[in-house]
Amino acid sequence: MIVSQTEFRGALLDGARDRPLGLVDDKGRAAGRRFDVYRNNVAVSLTEALAQGFPTIAKLLGEENFNAIAGVFLRQSPPASPLMMHYGAGFPEFLSAFEPLQHLGYLGDVAKLELALRRAYHAEDASPIAPDALAEIDPLQLGNVVMTFAPALEILQSPWPQHAIWAFNMANGPKPEATAQDVLITRAEFDPTPHALPAGAYACMAALMEGKTLGEGVSAGSEVAANFDLGALLALLLGGNAITSLKITP
């Protein structure tokens, strides 16, 4: 009897399923306990990969709860790539939709932050502009500047204090306050860094990343916050080596 890949994978990821009928080892013997050991090793490996990729979530849930939830996720979402650094791309959405966790609504957004940090870590390198490149532009032309950004740069928006929750658990930050937080991720050297964005900065960054001018970005930020601080945002971008080119549009 030939065992299909679908049947094999389903049984491999779900310990509640029976061993596939007809599955034998290289000597023609029923796989039996060998398959059970292999199934357990796969589940443990995938759970460990999730815990390494989402350390804040693992800490917030505790080991026992995290392992149980990871078991549900891995049965629904087997790896799509042999590279484990990519595993768990759907974990944030899973957490947001998982009924038993609905009272912890922030988990999905915190997981999105951790996933973005992982993407930023593995993103391609890029050469930043010179630190004084913006200062050399005629002030009358600044509003016409279009920027491009390093592949590692990410922005996230959340109704939850996602950055504060991450910092409290992973960087000895203060206790989070119940407030919405937007986040900018930069990678100045090897490790990415998340920054809590000031009011209006997310709207400005979203515009700039769409290829709009600095003037248009400032307008977008000012629509959200009358006191939008462009200088603070530019300091984060320059300090994080996030700007890779400047172009003055006509």
C-alpha cells in the first residue's frame, strides 16, 4: 500500500491520528514506534522554532500554554520552506483569530512586531546616505525630496502598546500603558531595533514609502498630529541608516 504525502504529513503533524496504514521502514517492517518518535521530534522542533522566533509571545504565555498553542498552529500550518527562519509567518494572524486568546487581543500585534524584527534581521544589506546629505540640500527644495529606504526598514501600526509590551518583556522597559503605538524598525548594523513612533510619524512614513515627497509626508503626518515632529523622525531614520537615496523632484 502506497502512503500519500498528504496522509503522511497529516499524521506526522497530528499526534491524535493513527499511523498511516502501509507505512514501513527500509526492511519492510511496519513503521510503528519509529514513526511515533519521528512525529514527536518534528513537533518539538517546530515548537522550538516558534519559541525562538516569537520569544515575547512565549514569555507572555508561559512554556506550557505556548507549547499547547504551538501544537494547534503547527497542525494547521506546516512549514512551507525548509528554512526554519521563515517558519511562523502566519502565527500573528493565528493568535488574533484563536478563540481561547481573544481576551489577550494584543498578542497578534506583538507577534507581528517580532515577525517584522525577524524579517529586518534577514533583509538585504543596503548603503545609507551620508549623514550630512539632507543638510546639504537647499531648504527651499526639501519639500520636493523623495527618499528610498533600506530593505530592513519596517513600520507597524497598532491600537495596542506593542512596542512597550515588547520592551517590558525583552529590554527591561517600563510597565506598558494602555495606549496605541506605532513602531519603526531600523537596522543600523547587524541587529534590528524597534522604535516607538511619535504621533503622526506613521502616516508620514507610509507616504514616504509609497514614493511621495517629503512635503507630502509632512502633510500626512500633520493631518494626524498638529504637533508632528519631522526632526524626531528624521533622526531615527538617519541614526538607523535607513535612508538609502535622496532625489529632488521637479
